[in-house]
Amino acid sequence: MSDTTTKEAVSDAARAPAEKAGSGDATNGLSRRRLESRRKLIAAARQLFVERGYHATRPQDISKLAGVGHGTFYLHFTDKLDCFLTFADEVCDELEVVLQDHLGRARTVEESVKETLYAIYEYSDANPGVLAAAMTNTAMLSVEETKRRSPMERWAAQWTEMVLQWRAEKDIPSDVDPLLSGHLIVGAISQGMAYGYLYQVDRDKLINDIAQALFGALTRQ
């Protein structure tokens, strides 16, 4: 760690007790500054993970783009993986808002799959490259050590709940494995959309084809 970084870290550490001992306004000011620093770091991380990918992005690059001292990065994140998972969680939350809006229109299993795909396209169109960056294979990044779920695991859990609901409502056979189905659906959607992008398949045709394939697999029709 450089002398400049060390001085910044020491300065931050020394400033905190003094501000806590002051007025409520001082404490609120400190909280606002920390929140602003965190916001800048996450925004910078988002940009760099999209532009460079996880492996080519360094914590010091994120700090520099955010305009904060390198030591400040470690006041908010344990390491780069922690920062990446925070970014990925943010993306999941954003996509969830779009997804719930679309799923509210679905009345059948097949429609649920279609609306999910339309939601993913809508989010991706509005946020180019963001979803792909968030879906980096975190199984290779020692995620199990963080006790946090990757985006793929979060989505698989959501699909598992939906499969359980469909099974309870007898929309699909009672012996369908919800957990396995949840993971298979996420994988099929991910690979199917990658295929569509690679071969420039018409969007509506791709959505219909994926939805019909998954519906047929779940209902065994």
C-alpha cells in the first residue's frame, strides 16, 4: 500500500471518532460521505466489469475510476470478489423488478417462460452488457467461501419456487423435481439466448422455441 493510500486510510480512521463525538449533523455527514463513496465504487465497478470483465478488473482500477483513495475500497468491500457479488446482487434486484412486471401478465407455464425471456431482453436492451457481466461463472471464483449466492443460483431458486407452485396447482406432473428443474430452466434460458445472439436468431422465434421446449419438458408433452 502506498504512502498516499496509507495516509488516506489513517485520515479516515482518525476522522471517524472525532465526528462521532460531535453533533448529529457531523455523524449524518459522515454517513452520507460513506454512502456516496460506496455508490461511486459500485458504479465504477459496474462499468469496468462490463468493459473489461472480472479477471481484467483490479480494485485499484475501480478506486481510480470512482475518484476515491484505494484504501477506501477496503472500507466497503473485503476484496474484488465481494465487490463483484455486490454488483451482481444489484443487477439481480434490477432485473427482478422488470421480471415481476412481466410475470404478472402470465397465466400459464409457457407464458411464464416467455415473459421471463422478454423481461431479460428488455433489461439487456436498456443495460447493454450488464447482465452478461453479472453472469460471470462465479463457481470459478470461490463463491462458496463467501456464503453468498451467485445470480444463477438466485434465479434457479426463484424458478424452483415457481415449479413447486405449478406442481401444487397440477399444471405439471407431481413427480417433477423442482430443484433440478429450476437449475435446468436457468441453464436452458442462458444457453438458448447465447445461441440466439451468436446466430442472430429472430427474437420472437427464439422466445417461442425456448418456451415450447421447456414447457414440453416440464409437462412431458
